[in-house]
Amino acid sequence: MKFKYDPEKCDLPFDVNENRPTKCLKCLEVCPNSLLMFIPMKDKREDGAPERYKISMIFKAYGKKYCPDCLKCVDICPSQAIKIKI
Ligand code: SF4
Ligand code: SF4
């Protein structure tokens, strides 16, 4: 199984106060084993919010071990930003 994420497609407004995207993160919410995480990138905007972020699988080897390939994250993503190659 290979987890692939396209940050170009997952382009959501950033909430400075919450330090997370304003909307979505549905992939994180739907994962039954909480294997996905949101990672702010180092580059910052003028207001201090991260310029970009990415969705990643927690500790890849661990994630792969416990991901049953349910594809819930793929199915719920409104932007087709996640692909799982089985
Ligand atoms: S569900 Fe898709 S668009 Fe929403 S945060 Fe996850 S990867 Fe991004
Ligand atoms: S396929 Fe299922 S278990 Fe695996 S990362 Fe996506 S939602 Fe989580």
C-alpha cells in the first residue's frame, strides 16, 4: 500500500487562530485508525500562518501496518488529493 497526497489539490484557506485549514480535514476525521496527520510547513506568511501544509500518514511503517486500505480517506476527499495504491 502506498499513500500519495497532492498538496496542489488540497488547497484550503488557513485559519491563523486555529493554526489549521479553515475547512475540511475530513480525511483526518474519517480515518478509523487515526493514521493521518496535518503538518504545517516551515515557510510562513506575513501573518505568521504556515504558507503551506501537508497531510501525511503517521510514521509510514506503522501507518502501513495498521491501514486496512478502507479507502475512506480517498472517498471523502472533495478534491481527489489522496490516492492509495494497493
Ligand atoms: S480530505 Fe482532501 S481536501 Fe480535505 S484536508 Fe484531506 S486531503 Fe485535503
Ligand atoms: S485507507 Fe482507511 S485506514 Fe488507511 S489511511 Fe485511509 S482512512 Fe485511514
